[in-house]
Amino acid sequence: MRTKKLREQSRTQRSMIRRAKASIDNLQDTFEIENRRNAATLRRLWDAARFGDLDSGELEPVHRISHEIKGQGSTFGYELLSSVAESLCAVITKNLRSRKSKGLCESIEAHVATIEFIAQAALTGSGGRQGEMLVQRLRQIGAVIGT
């Protein structure tokens, strides 16, 4: 009797695990679609902001979506995406008061383009060699323009 009960519990647990894995897989698929949508929204917001005065009102939506991308990326194993979005948030926060400077625009543009690329290529984790090259490029841009 006890053995039968243990087998039933084990079967129930395996079933629960299968359902949980299926839910996670579904969330992963949904995330990838949402991530591409967020990257497109980021592009649209940045394109609108960069031709203005780049005050806090124009950059706030860019910062907000970048922050969302950062959090979602880390949740779903997109460490590279999360890292680039976090860097973008830091660039915006650090330079918010400086208004429109050529360096700030170039840095934000480089970050936005990198986020778009990561989303389209669906680079997971650290992005491997491609991820290393993207991060290195962002660092070079930051060093050159001082962001």
C-alpha cells in the first residue's frame, strides 16, 4: 500500500515538473517576442528624443524601457542584453544634466543599436564571442567620448 502511494506521488511530481517546464518554455518564447518589441520601442523612443533637447523629460522613457529590458534580460538568461541595458541606464543617469552632447548621443545610439542586434539575433547568456566583441566596442566608444 505504501509503495503504491509513493508511486502515485512520484507520478504526480513528474507531471507537475513537466507542466512547469512547459510553462517556462512558453514564457521563454513569449520573452523573445516581447524583447524584440521592447527593442523596437526603445529605438522609436530614442529616435524621438535625440532630435530634441535631450532633457530629462525626453530621456526618461528611454531610461525606463532600458531598465525594463535590463530586468527582463536577467530573468530569462540574457546576461549580455541585461548588461548592455544596464550600461545604457548608467550613461543616461550620469549624463542627464549635460543635455545634448555629441558624445552622449553617440553612446546612447551605440547602446540602442547593440540592444536591437542582441534582440534580433536572440543572443542568450553572455553572447559568446559576438557578445565579447559587442561589449568591447561599447567600452571603446565610452572611452573615446567619455561616457
